[in-house]
Amino acid sequence: MWHLLHETGAPVERVLALDIDHLDLPGRRTRAGAAAPLSWGSGAARLLPMLLAGRTAGPVFVTDRRAPATTPTADRCPVTGQGRLSYRRAAELFTAATRPLDPTGRGWTLLVLRDRTPRSRTIRR
């Protein structure tokens, strides 16, 4: 997800809303007709097939556990039963993953991925 956010510059909510059938993996873009077309680079192109392995429908980004029975069908993977990843959980995961890299020890927010351009190698806080 971090690669996709960085390489597309798309809002986090837009990326979290992606379903597998929205993706054109060989073309490195969302399919025609998808709201707000996205295209991505080699980092996301290399990782997306591994993320989707065995899944052909449902949300691209899912939680690490099964969704509650009350979760809408559109927000649940039909293969694994996992629920769509929420913004809050994605933010928690990113902050935890970047805590060792942050000199303050707090970790970075998801907004730093949008502040970076694909040409830049510097993370701004």
C-alpha cells in the first residue's frame, strides 16, 4: 500500500477503496471507468501480484483477520473473509512501521507519502 500511495500520489481513502477488479496489473493502472484513474510505477507493480495471490475479487487491501458478519459484502474478501483495511488501521500500521526510522521515535503519518513525489527520495514530515 505504501508503494501505491507514493507512486500514485492518490488520497489514502481512494487507494483503500480499490477493489481487485479495478486493477489492470499489466497496464499498471486502474481499469477504464474507475473513478479517478490511477497509474503506478515498478515498486507497486512488483508487489501487487504478491498481495493479491489467490484472490480475484473484493478489496485490494484487507485486514489481518476475518471481518465481522455485519461487514457489508463489498467490504469483505469473498475468498478469505477478511475485511477492507480502514484508514485508521492503515495509519496505525504505517506509524508503527516507521517509528524506528523517525528520529523523534513517533513514526510518520500517511500524509508523508503524499508529500513525497516519485522523483524525491526525501521524506518530509
